[in-house]
Amino acid sequence: MRPLVLFDIDGTLLLSASAGSRAIEAAFAEEYDDTSFVRTVRFDGKTDPQIIRELYSAAGHPERATTARIATLLERYLTHLEQGLAERGHLVRILPGIVQLLDALATRSDAVVGLLTGNIASGARLKLGAAGIAFNRFALGAYGSDSAHRHELPAIAAARAEPFLGRIPTGASVVILGDTPADVTCGASIGARAVAVATGSYSVAELNAAGAWRSFDTFADTEAVLEAVLCSTSN
């Protein structure tokens, strides 16, 4: 059965040299003189709207986190992200083994490759472009702009895979590659497997404890990662 292979972006495909957090802080700086609260909230494993909601709470104004206000702040965020990447895009780097892994998957007819990320879609496109990864390498995606709740994104991605697979995939035929416990656990409702990598802020031990099917220090060993991704039964 052809799998749906879904990649997280930050900490999995690339490191953006804090471009996202800088852009969000700059967006909040248009509302607040003191943005020190931004550094009290972890961003990894969360969707962009979730991060903004948590930051309004950290600033002491949870009532500001309305749908309309979050949308406005995200527009400002995108402006700052684009500007920041134009100035500092040379610092964005693709993580070990990613080019080889994407190339290997592209040669296969037995996998559909997509994105599953907390980034809103436009932000995902900007970050991938800065890293030199073509957005159209991915057949589909589910983004923070689709839902603020990360656990809802796998089902969205699976539904978008139906034209490619002739079915909505579930269970072990959905494989999520990510670097946080949230990536590992978000697909539980559809029975997805998680192949985790410790190139973000979490160790292999922490990712295994979250329930990862397999965990790697990096994705540099293309054959081993492919085996983990394409194998549908546990060893």
C-alpha cells in the first residue's frame, strides 16, 4: 500500500536561523513596546496561530487573541518574515540528509510526499524557498493556516491525498517525519506512524518516549530512513 509521507519543516527539513521567531516578535512589536514576553513561549511543535494565541496570553492580554486579530498579526508576520529572509536567508540551512532523502523519495512510485507543518502555508513557502527547497516538491500539505490545532492536520493532509492515492490513507500508511513530540503524537487519531529526528530541540530518547516508530540523530543515513518510512510493519 502506497504510503503518504509527511514532512515537518522547522527542525526537520531546515533550520531558519530563528527567522520565524524574529518575524513574530517584530509583528508583536507593532503592538507592544516591550516584547520580552515572546521569549517566554516555546515555538517548536506548535502551529503559528497557536503560538500567537499563547503569546497574547503571555503578554497579559488573552482577550486580544480573536480570529480577526490573529489573522492581522499573521499578515504582519509574513511581511517581516519575507524581509528577514531577504536579509538573512544565507543563514538558513538544510539539515543533514534531507536533499538525498527527498531525491530518493522523488524517484519512487510507491510514496506520495507532502508537508505537515505548523507554519501557515505562505510562511512554509518562504522558508523552503530560502533553503533552496522547491515548494512543488511536495504534492500536498496541511498547514497552521488550515487549523490552529496540530492534531487536526494529519487528517486534513490525508484527505488531500485522496486524488493521488485513490483513497484517504489511515493507519501505518501515513508516516509523519518530525523533530518534536508533537510531531510524534499528532497523527494518533488516524493511527499514523512517526519517524522522528533529533535535529531540533529534542533528543532521540525524548522522541522515543513520545512514541516514535523510529528515531534518528539525523536523517543522513538515507537507506535507513527510507526503510523506516516505507516499512509498514514493526520489526
